[in-house]
Amino acid sequence: MNDSDFHPPLLFRNGHIQTIYPVLFRKINDVSYVRERITTPDNDFLDLDWSRIHSKRLAVISHGLEGDTTRNYVKGMVRAVNKGGWDALAWNYRGCSGEPNKQLRSYHNGATDDLALVIDHAAASGRYTEIALIGFSLGGNLTLVHLGRETVNPLVSKAVTFSVPCDLEAGAKTLAKKSNAIYMKRFLRLLHQKIKDKMAVLPGALDDTGYESIKTFKEFDDRYTAPIHGFKNAEDYWRKCSSRKFIPGIKIPTLIINAQNDPFLPKECYPLTEAGFNTNVTLKMPKSGGHVGFVSLNGRENMYWSEHQTLCFLNDHC
């Protein structure tokens, strides 16, 4: 375990400010993508956004809950890894690229088959000798579950994850607190739009009657996530898809960075014991950083601390 050396600007030491500021005020205007659509085994699709510099090394970037490849934290990381000598592949989960997906299933914290498909697709291109995985929040959990639960493509050499809800049940309860009401309302509003989009594509498959009564992730996951994806209920989903129990099985160098003032993460989401018993895993817990924040005000460079840490780890400069 490493507490790290992140020292945010004075006005950014609050976890909520670290979380909200990049969403509202960070601007990333110098990243452009080339989009590719691939077909899944169940006749659905995934939209992949490439930013290539003709490198032999590739970073696959997985976004957070209700995110997509246009989010500032994704584009900031794309720009950083390109500067650091890596091609970037930021992928959109089902239904997150601006078009509803075809099947009833969506994405969730344990949907590692789609991540594996993206990795294998990139590896099969023959362009790369090394692949790194980078994940934020839900994407970080997804990455850790994949690395610890399944056979991983041999080109995957390293992974970096940020703000990971390693214990989904504890994280869901924390987000249900009044202090996090602004985040919960936003997530539920975005998820409701996903339900409505799916209802338009698959009439009669879903029902949003009374959706306004849903106030927590437990209520949402009990009604939608669990039954759609084959789990008994929210607790069953959380138990089977929490990355904490899979961390001991990770076999490649992996960096987990969870800020101690992350408003989304309770103590159960800091896997001290699991990381401590696996020499492949480094857990950093900076005192500040918020949720997918890690704001650094460094003028023209415009690179956040999380992006510096990623390049340090991927390029063996730590």
C-alpha cells in the first residue's frame, strides 16, 4: 500500500470539489477519434473510438457508470497516453455511444465478456505487441474483475484503475446517503433515459411505470439490472460482481488508486488486505482526489495527477 504524494491545489482539497470541477470546467479540445463498430456474439454492437499515433503499444480505456468516450476524464487520459507513446482505444459500453443497443441486456459491473471482446479484437489486428488496461470507477471494477476472474489475453501486460467501487454493496449504500443525493439523482435520471431508449427499441420488454419512486441503486438493480442479467436480486449482483474478491487472482502488474476523500467510496472499497497479499497489485490511497478527480492546475501541460501516475506506471518510470 502506498499513500502517494498527490498534493492538490488549496481550493481543491475537498472531495466533492475534486469530483465536480473536472465535469463542469475541464476542457479537452485536442482529442479526435476514429470510430469503429464491432459486432458482439449475440448480434449486438460496441462502438470503439481510436486515437492512434502508430505505436506498437495500446491502452484500452473503460469509462464509468453512465459515461462514454467523450467524457473529460477519458479524453484527458487518451491525450496523456498518446503523449506517452501509446495508441488509445476508448470503448463505449452497450447503449453508451449515443445509440441504444439491440438486445435487452446492457452493461454492468460484471459484464467482462464485452471488455474481453474489445481486447481480443484489438489484439487480433496484429498491430500491437503490448496492451494495457485503464479503467475508471465502474470501468475500474470491470477491469479488476476481468483480470482476476478470467483468462486474459497474453498481450495484456499492465493495468491502472481509479476510483474503484471494489465492494458494490457498500458503495451503493454510501451513494444512497443524503450527502450524495446530487449524484444519485443524476445517475438515476441518466439510467431512466437508458430504460426509455430500450423501451423504444424493444416494445413491451421493459416497463418504467413508477420509475420516479426509485431512489437508490438497490431499487434500480432489483428492478432492472439483476433480472435482465440473470442475477437473483441486487445483493446477488453486487456479491458476484464486486472486484475486491478477485484482486488476489490478478497476475499482471496492476495499480489501483482510490482517494481517501472519494465521496462515493466507503472503507470497504479500499482493498488493503487483498492488495497486500498480491505482489502484482499496488494500492495507492492519496488523501485527496475525489471521485475520478485528481485535479492538477499545471498550465499549458493540462495533465492531471492521475494521468501522470498512469504514464509513470505504464512506462516503468515509477
